[in-house]
Amino acid sequence: MKLYFTPTACSLSPHIALLEAGLPFDLVRVDLRAKKLASGEDYLAINPKGQIPALGLDTGELLTEGQVIVQYIADQAPGSNLAPPYGTAERRRLQEWLGFINSEIHKSFSPIFVQALDDNAKGFFKERLAGKFKYIDSQLAGVDYLMGKQFTVADGYLYVMLRWAERVGIDLSACKNLLAYKDRVAARPKVQEALARESQAQAA
């Protein structure tokens, strides 16, 4: 498999999932602004959406959209317990979390990264995000991960969003459960490996 990624971007989520699942894959860096690979190849010829992440399968199929990709990864390694089996109540709960993180957290960051918007406009979205993170903080009381004791692909996704929150200066100091959770996920060896790989790629 090939994971098309950009350092510090949301592709860190499937990167973590692949390492946690113990699946073999190659990293292919994408310059999102130029829509080019390091080789100079046109990324739009591979993924017309022009976005990351994308996962190239050994069959030649290309998967896009982070929620789909991380669930596919989890299902290739059921022993990793990165996702409950399809058809179960637990799987629906996982999908609920993935949907919430994608629509209510991830997409709300987009305006903050737009240089043309002034600080007041960005402040509105930061405040909105802080409220969403406060809700998640309440759901983490007394549990290690979003689904309880088991780390899942939803945790890898949320962790990336928490890194973004720190990056743009969203104040989460009151969210004690969430901050402890962030440290807990960050301490996982495979998460550290993914961060190291991306840091190395960024410095290259």
C-alpha cells in the first residue's frame, strides 16, 4: 500500500493507524500547493480531488476520505482492535465519533488556516471549536480513550486535531480529561514513530 501524505496534515491519522495495525506501506509525500509528488509527478493524475490522505491499495484501487481509509486499515488487521466488527453497536459508535471529528472538528479548522480572514473571524471558529472540545472532554471522564479502554482509529484522528488546536492557540487548559488523553495518545510508541517519520520527511 501507499499512503499519500503531507507532514503536519490530517494524513497523520491513517499514518498512525497503519503503524498501529502493523501493515506494510510506503509513504509518498505530496506537495499540496503544487499538487506534485517529490518525483515531480502530477498528484491530480492520481487523486483528482487533490487532497490528502489517499491510500493506494495493492489492487490498484485508490481510497480517499480519512474516515473510510482508517476503517479500511483497521479491518485489514482485526487483531489490532482498531475498530469493532461491522454490524455491531460498538462499530456504529466508532463511526459516530469519526463523523463528529470530521464534520464538527476537522472542517471547523479550515477557516482558521485561511490567511485572508482577519483575527476576529478566526476567533469565532476557535471559540466554536473550544466548545466542541469541551464536549469531548466531558465524554472522556473516567475512560482512557473515546471507546473506553481500547485505542481505536478515532483516537488517532482526534489526536491530530488536538495537535492542530495547540498549533493555532485554542485554549484547552480547562479540559483536564482531554489534555491527559492527548498525553496518553502521544506516549504510544506507534504514534511516536509516525511523528518521527513525518518530522524526518519534513526536514528532507
